[in-house]
Amino acid sequence: MSNTFDKTHGKEKKKKGNVFKYCILIIFTVIFIFPIYWMIMTSIKTNDVLLRLPPEWIPVKPTLDSFVRVLSDLKFLTFYKNSIIVSAGSTILAILLAMHASYAFSRFKFAGSKILQLAFLSTQMFPQVALMIALYSLYKNLGLLDTYTALILACTTIALPLSTWILKGFYDTIPTSLEEAAAIDGCGRYMTFWKIIVPLIQPGILAVAIYAFLIGWDDFVWGLTLITKVEMRTLTPGIVLTYFGENSYDWAKIMTASVCASLPVLLVFIGLQKYMVSGLTLGAVKG
């Protein structure tokens, strides 16, 4: 009788614990999702409706006028094009550099290599603002201000340390016997690298590509600091400097621009998040 009571009591206690966990998860989910929901709802309202109290949680008369205005704005389309160029360029450059740097860290052991790896990764601890003055002075002396090159290099600088660390974990899992066998068959090191090693780390490359793309697409600091020409601005600083006025804000247009800017990131992350998570996990665990 006592054992039955203990089992029943234990099940009820476990059930209550699960209910509590789910309630906490639901609360945090709502907290994280609500800003996205409100951004979307705001984008399909007019400004006079936005200022009403109490607010309309669900638009009574939704409108797409703000989308028409934003998507017909040549400035916004220019910002979009610039963000695509910078994000694609920094992603490709970060992948190429990380693939070679991480391979070198994994395969070539030399005095101080571990210290160098830690120093390389420790740059992630510094905020972007700490690097701003140095990079700004460097790019100014090189004549790279107001160019795509400056933004691509800056975003690559931020994405490269973690990208290298991720890929190194994948290289460490590949036995050197594969490279030795390829060398016996007459393959040089570089051919072995591209033909044999790189195909084996494709999950890691995909994870790095997503990470680097998000760094480039979400960039605000470098786009605001290194670019002064309107036609060269990317989305984030472009939206802030174009649609935020001194005395009044067109919130419907701002939220519409934000929705259009966030859509590619949401689609990429939702569609490829399992590959990113698996890539990060495999690289961390195996490395």
C-alpha cells in the first residue's frame, strides 16, 4: 500500500514539475516572439491607429500601404542591395579564410600554437567599439572608407575567430591517414585538401556560412562608422538614418522596413537552423 502511494505521489510530483517547466517555456517563448508579432502587426496599420489607446492587438482594418511605400523607395532598395553584397562578400571571405586557418591550426603543430589559437579566439571578447578607432584609422589611411571592401573586411574580422574555431573541431575529427593515403596516390597537399578534406567538413562550412551571413546582415556599427555616403549604406544604419526623424516618427514605415529587412534572416535561420546547431555541436564536441 505504501509503495503504491509513493509511486502515485511521485508521478503527481513529476507531473507538476513538468507543468511548471512548460509554463516557464511558454512565458519565455511569448517574451521572445511578441516583439516580432508586434513589428508585423504595426507594419499593417496606419500611424493614427498606432497612437490609439488602448492599442489594437489585432488590426481591425489592415493595410499594405506602408509596404507599397517602402518597396517603391529607391533608397531602401539600395540599402537592401548593399546588405546583400556585404553579407555575401563577408560570408565567402570568412569561409575561405577560416577553412585555411583552421586547417593549419589542426594539422601543423608548432611551439606556441595553442597560445596562438587562444589569442585568436580571445579577440571575440573585445566589443566592436574597442576595435572601431583602430580599424577606422587603418581604412582611412588605405582609402577604403565608403567602400564595400571596408564593410566586408570589418564583418569578416568579427566572424573569423569563431568560424575558425568551429572548423578546427571538424578537422580534428578527420584522421590523418586519409591524407597519407592520398599522398601515396600522388595527390599534393592542396589537392587533398580540396578533394578529400573539404567535402568531409560540409556541415561545419554551412554552420560558418550562416553565422557569417548573420554577422554581415545585422551589422550596424561598421555600416554607421565606415560609411558616410547614403548610396553605400546597408539596411540597419540606413533605416535608422533615413526613417527616424528628429521630431516625429513614421512608425508604420519603420516597422515595414524592419519586417522586410528581417525576412531573409528569419527564413535562413528557420530553414537552416538544424544545420547550424548540428554544425556547432559536432564541431564543439568532436573538437
